[in-house]
Amino acid sequence: MEGARLRAEAVPQLPPGLPLADAYRIQHAVVGRRLARGERLAGTKLGMTSRAKMAQMGISEIICGQLTDAMMVPDGGTVDLARLIHPRVEPEVAFRLARDVDLTGPDAEVDILACVDAVAPGLEIIDSRYADFRFSLPDVVADNTSAAFFVVGPWRALDEAAREALGDLVVELVIDGEVVERGSTGEILGHPLDALRALVPLARERGFPLTAGQVLLAGAATAAAPLRPARVEARVARLGTASAVAERA
């Protein structure tokens, strides 16, 4: 998987029937190679947070992947499409951890929201490394949930008013000034904060540390759109805009 990413060359699907636990082990190994080269863990991304996607895939729980500092693109920065195979983009809601989440206690005792201090609009650029854009759920997990790059817009305090508003904010994906996808934060597991709560048992089970300073991407609020050379924006009502410029070097 790591070779496919570095060379921007698609690979065949993994053998059918791969257990999800093994897929997460592959993911940890892939990310571990990046960390061994000097990258730092920067956060966690949630996937399959749409009820419709869950039903389509026949699953009942979210999945997650890992973000490193090398995946971070400054707000308004540039994404090189030449490094990607099947680039797509989706709007996100991002959260910031102000302190470590203690994953040693029972789920009911872990209040992840008490560890979050800020929220922001975000963009995620995803890139499946599988040939013909064909993959199973374990394939996606092993491929680090297609993580490629992410952008975080301006942070704002996650106060009580912001928490209440987050349940149903309009989200737009804009490419070269045209709205190509529109949705609601309610598409993220019913409420983005519920997605964060759902992360706790998964992070404990799959060995994902949740530490101060990390970015948490709660999941896409719309369908992903193919990414071509263009200016792309995620507009989230009351939160603002995150943007990037995609170009082919």
C-alpha cells in the first residue's frame, strides 16, 4: 500500500475475506512506515459516518484512519494531483483535541467532548490506491481509509452555542465557484458530536491514540467529488470556509 502511494500507481484488491482486524493491522503497518521516516501523527479521520453508506455496505459501525503532518495542507494551499491516483474531495467538520482522551476506562465514562476545544470547516482529499477504483470495506481500512491530504479552516471555540448549532448546518462543496455538492452536518451520523462519541470504543479497540493537539475529521457531510485542477472550497454555515488549490505539477 505504501509503495502504491509513493509511486502513485494503483494496486489490485487484497484477497477477499480479509478480516477487519487484519485490515487495521495493515493500516498500522503502513502508517508506521511513514512515522519511521519522520512524519508525526496529526489526527484521526472517521469514515462511513453516513447512515446511508452504512446500509449500502451492510455495516453498523464507523471506520477510522490516521492523519500525519505530511498530509496537512495549509488553508488556501496547493495540492499536487500528480501524486494521486483517483483524487476526490469532500467537505468535513474538523475538531481539535485540547487534551488527551483517556481510553482506559469504560466507554460510558469517557467524555471525548470534554477534551475538544474547537471546531472548524475542513476539506479532505481522498485517494483510493486500488485499480479501477474497486474495493471492499477491509480494502478501504487497509488503505488507511484512502487518506491523502486534509485542510482545516479557521478554528472557533466549541462553546455551548456552537454545539447546539452543529446538528444541522448547511455544508457546500464548491469547485471553481460552482456548488457541486450540498448537504448538512446532520448527515454525519445524525450529529458530528455523535460521530466523535462513536470514535471512543473504536479507538480503544483498534489502538488509535487520541492526544492533545490532534485534529479529528468527523466524516463527510456530502458525497465526494472528483478532483481536477481547480480551486476547491468547503463552506460550512456559521463555521466559515476551508479552501485549497488543486494543480498538476
